[in-house]
Amino acid sequence: MLKRINYSLFFVILIFGQFFAQDEGIYVPPQVKELYNNGTRSWDGKPGTDYWQNNSDYILKVELDPESGLVSGEGKIIYYNNSPDTLSKIVIRLYQDIFKASTPRDYGIKPEAFTDGIELERLVVNGEELDPDTAGYRSYTNYYLKMPAPALPKSKTEIQIAWNFKLSTKTLRMGKYREGGFFIAYWYPQIAVYDDVDGWDITEYTGSVEFYNDFNNYEVEITVPENYLIRATGEMLNANEILEPKIYDKYIRALESDSVIRIITVDDLDDGEITRYENNTWKYSAINVSDFTFACVKNYLWDGVSVIVDDKTGRRTFVDVLYREEDKNYDEGVYLSKLVVEDLSKNFPGWPFPYSHMTTFCNGSKRGGGMESPMMAVDGTHSNRTYLLSLLYHEIAHTYFPFYMGINERKYAWMDEGWATFLPKEFTHKIDSSYSHYMIPKYRYNAVLGKENNVPLMLLSKSVKGIPLYAINYGRAFFAYVALEELLGSDLFKIAMKEYISRWNNKHPLPYDFFFTFNDASGEDLSWFWKPWFYEFGYCDLGLEQNDEGDFIVKMIGNQPVPVEIKVVYDDGKEQIIKESTRVWKNGNKEFVLDIDENKKVSSIEIDVEKIPDYNSENNNLEFARQN
Ligand SMILES: [Zn+2]
């Protein structure tokens, strides 16, 4: 019996695989189909047996002069070509060139904020000294290094490089936010991703298109003047040599402390004794992460706390926050961040936080807003505590998507922004029952709902720029995930999510890998759902009608399936709530009859649209005059 069940299950999976391979489910472009047929990816949603990805070791030294804003670096990059291809060039990203006057940008900046971009001072490839001006060519923000000898499959290339740039006076996801408040990202020559889909990623950095990085190892030495504290991606290796003992002791205690430790206090700042020497070189090391950034602060408070993220092993994550006394609500920042890390680890997705620390740097902006990088986040302030919690949560949630899951956000921003918008949903409401986390995504989606701008999520993000268009990656994706959760039920949804994370962490999943994994893990072909939400133009709109027989009909007037919640009020004043999951619209079903008590007279029927987008609010109510 057992054997037979297994066999038929296997048969079902086999049919499934063929089903997708034959193009009857979702659309897979022939170029991508080849990857599935050739084994770098698999039709059941798993990484293929021939899956590969390239990576680098970065051994870098960098100095930041807070006075002049000069950043100068040198070091070695060892690039591992694990692909089956011979590479005649290597694409290196020079992000700082976005500040050159001549570079196209998605945001306008004042001429005074222009810089000369990044200067390459030295370039040595596999021991051969090259002139950076002739060894390759520069497009706007990319450098195409022509290899003196091609990088063969399974080979490594050693690049020694020295560079410098001046910080722009404009902050764009990095820079100098205020006196003594620096966040340094996009700062080193970074080898672009070479993958099985496109080969080299040559997307230019224009401001709104964000991450797609290899998983690399970093050893970084950062030199800054006295009393500047550095918090960076990875492990802080020599804090004992740099920090004043009284600060260091508190830091060490905080690494294991379940309650908040104020590591640098107002009194410590008044004493002016944070670091021991005039110039300090901070050493950090990070293994298998998709970027390296650092906060560089002076006269900042520093709070830390530790949280057990994996009950099985007792593994802890250190959560810390850098802020100023005037940053509203930030005295609670580390406590709230701790709750977030705990919630992500233990509730949903219920996957232990994958890194050893999570640091938030407050940039002081009163307009809120934030930016993520592995183990590091930049956040503004909020006068409302729950809004701050929601912001902290969003940026910390990015740890999973795009960092741990290696998402190509340059093409599929909904694969990370949608999740970072979705993940705080339950928790913010739990902490503050008056707060609806649906409000902001709804605001973002409503900005495009029913308009030309509501384009399919599968359009590559780099071609979908500017507000409100880009907001589909937050708003539309959020509601797609909400509708998916309602469709599968929260248990199965979580199982599928964990399966997706387990298969693709530290790799680069494509949208199809996500779709196929959810199909596989839920045991159901969800193509009917993927198509309207991810592939098609359209919108959400439910409506109510009464037909000639007197039946009450709920209609899906738009094409994006959503869960249904309806309140029926009877003449006797009694209320009935009718709920249907997204499943009620399966396979193109466009209407259903409401199951109501026929022995009573109906006074009103209303579609509850608090948790769903709905284009036309005028068809959401039916009201009847009372009969007695
Ligand atoms: Zn985000």
C-alpha cells in the first residue's frame, strides 16, 4: 500500500514537471526554458544538478577622512569562475560614478552634489600591472576589464586594485547624513554577477535599481580618526584593541545579554573616551555574504542586546542600534529590533535569522525611509512608535530577501520588496492592535490600481522605474502574497515558504523557481493564480449583485483574485460574516452565490475591503429597506 501511494505521488510529480515543461502552465521564455532542460535549474523548483554560481574573496583596506569626505581603498579581489564558460572580460561595478555629472540617474541631484566619480589608481591582474585607462572601458557605472588572458572555467583570477572617491554632498542610500553620521555603501569596485541566465549582469546603477550580488567573503580593514565607531557587515575582530575598556566590556556583555545594554551612553559621550588611539583601524571579516557596508559614527549612542534565534542550537544574534539622543523613539530601537529578529526567526518565516548580528544606523531623517544591506540597515526616524517598528521590521526583513536568498532585485524587485512589505504584517498589528499593516501597501497599490501604471510584476524591474510605477513591487506584490497565503492557508503557506528558503538560500532563485517550488510544496498547480497576479495587466475589484431569482452574487469584476469577506445584516439585526479564500476564484471562476439564511430578510450586504485592494467601491454594498 505504502509503495503504491509513493508510486502514484511520484507519477503526479512527473506529470507536473512535464506539464510545466510543455508550457501549459505559466509562460517560461525559451531562453530560460533551456536552463531547466540543461540542468542548472529544475522543473520541480529545486536548484538543478548542474547549478553553479561565481564568487569572490575581497581583502580590502579603506580609509575614510570624515573632514574631506575622501574614501581611499586598496586591496585584492580573488574571483572564482565556477561557470562552465571562458570569460574574456570581467565586469566591475563602479557605483560612485552615479554622482558624475554625465551619468544618467533616476533622481535629479543638484550640480553642487556632482563628484568626479571613482578614480582607479592601480590595477594588477594575475600579477600583470595594467593601466586602468586602457585595460578596459567604462560605461556609466560599469568597468569592462578586458582580461589579458581569459578566465577559464573553474579558474581563479587575482585582481589588485587601488581606488578613491569623494563622498557626494547628496546622500543616496549612503554618504554623510549629518556631522559624525556616515553610512558607507557602494564603496568598493565590485565584480558584477555572472550567471546562467544572462552571463554578465551589465545593468547600470541609476539609483532605483538595487541589488544583485554574488556571495562573497570579505576581510576589510577600515581606518578612521579617534572616537569614530565602526559597525560593519561581519564580525568585529579587534574591538578589544580599539575601544576603551569600559565600552568594550559593555559590548562583550551585550553579545550575550537578553536585556538591553546601553553600550555607549550620553555620559560616555560627555567623557569623550570611546576609542583608545588617535587613528584606529577596525578589522572586520564576513563569510558568504552578498555585500559589505559600514556605519561610521561619532557622538552616537550605541545600544545592544542579544537574542536566541535558533532554539535547537541556542545560536544568538546580536542586535544593535546607533542613534542620537534626539532621534525620536530610538531609545526603544534596539528593543523593537530584537522583537523583529525574534519574530522572523520563530514565527514567520520561522527560519533562524541567518547572520550573527543586525545593526541599525539611524540617519536622523524625519521623513522616515530606510535602506538595507547584509547585517546593516539605515533608517530614518518616526514620531509614531508603530511606524518606526514597521520601518525597522521592513529593513531587517530584507536580510532574508534579497540577501540570504540571493534575489536579483534588478530584475525581480517584487521577490524582495514584496516580502519585506509582507513580513511585518502580523507582528505590527500584534504590538499595536490599532495599526493596520494593510494601510501603507494599499496606499501604494491604490496609486496605480486601475491605471496604465499597474503593469505585470514579471516586467523586469530595471525597466519599471520611477514612482509610482516601481511601487508595484511593494503594493501589488504584497497583496499577491496576501492572496496566496489565504489561498493555501497559513500552515501550507509557511511550509511552502520554508521549502523555498531551504532550497534557495545562498543561491539565486528566478521567479520560476519560486512559482515551481510553491507548486511543488503545495502539491497544486497554481498557474491560474500566478498568471493574473504576476504576468497579466489587470486590477482587483469585487462587486455584489442580486439576480432575477433573488440570489446574492459576489462577482470578481477585476482579474486579480483576492480573498472575500462579507458582512450580511438581517432584518432582525443579526450579523453573519461569510469568508471565502482566494480559492473560490480558482481556474477562472468569476462569481459565486452567497450562502445566506433564506428564512430571514436581508437588510444589508457589504464587502469588507480593509484587507484587499478594490478599484470600485460603489459595487461593494447592497442595502434594502426594512420591511417591518
Ligand atoms: Zn525595501
